[in-house]
Amino acid sequence: MEWKQNGVMKLIQAKTELTEVREKLQQMGSNGDDDDDVDFGEYPGDAASTPTTAAADETEAKDDDTASEEANRLSAREAELLQLVANDGADPSFRWTGPTLRIYFPDEGSAALARRDWQSQVPPCVEFASCGGVQVSDNSGDAIIVFYCPRASEAEFVEEILYDIEAKRGEGLKMSVMVNPLLVDMGVTGFGMAGGGVGGGVIDG
């Protein structure tokens, strides 16, 4: 569970840094409230003060630009830290490059929900996908695939996915698991030849 320990450490560090960043932003905001400094302009004939005033204005403008850049940097960092905290310490930019365990859900909505709620709770080697539709996931590194509650309407897609991954991975695919499958619709195929063909095709695949 080294990945989980690293996530906890990153979460603690992110919360500490987030507090520091917000304190700096608050200080910069309070320092910028100079409501008492009112510019009444220049009096006619006060030429002697003009160069000094212009130099002061230029210096003040540079300071304002520097402060604005620093505030933008801190705000961007605050957003990054908030995302890190929301992910429970998991870095959203990290990409796992080793063997993958991929879980297939019956539809993309369930897969998207799992990505949102579970991604930070599982090891980085776990990825989520869906049966049906256009397969855009890179499954060339899959070592274990899990089909979660595949239905009869996804039977053809399950078979295609199995054939595709076995062709790509060969012996690299260590295991295929089906959790509570319902690949045969009794109201359509029953236990006849068609139903047996569906089950046999998936098992053989």
C-alpha cells in the first residue's frame, strides 16, 4: 500500500501549502487596499515636482505589475492544490506506465461515475472503461480485465473486447473476470442454441 501512504503524505503537504498560499493571498489583498492614497493631480506651475512624481508613478506601476504576477501565480497554485486535496493526494497529472487492471462497466455513465468517485481510492494501475460504443482506451497494457455486471445487450461487445485484448496481449493477459454477468436474456434467447452460442463465444474468447 505504498501508493496509499504516498497519497496521504501528499495530501498533508498540499493542505499545509494551501494554508500558506491563502495567507499570502490575503496579505496581498489587504496591502492593496490603499483607499487613503488619493491623487489630486498636479497644481499649475508646480514644474519642480513633475520629474519626481513621474518617477514615483513609474516605480509604483512596476510594483503593481510584480504584485499582480505574484497574485496570479499564487492563485494558479491554489487551484492545483485544491485539485490535489479533492483527489485525496492523488496527482491528476500522473500516468501509470506498468501493467493495467481495467474494469469494464455496462455503460459510459457508470464508468464516468467510477472515475470521479473511485479513482483516488484505487491503485494507479486500475482504470475504468465501458462496454459498447467506440473504444478509445489504450488496452495494450491490460494484464487483468474485469467485466462488472455485463448484460445481454453487451454480450457482443464483451466478446469483441476479449478477442481484441487477447490478440494484443497474448500471454500478457493473465486473467479475465466477470462479476454477476447476465449475458443471456431468457426472454429473447432462452437456454437454446442461441443462448449457448453467446456463452460459448465469450468463454472461448
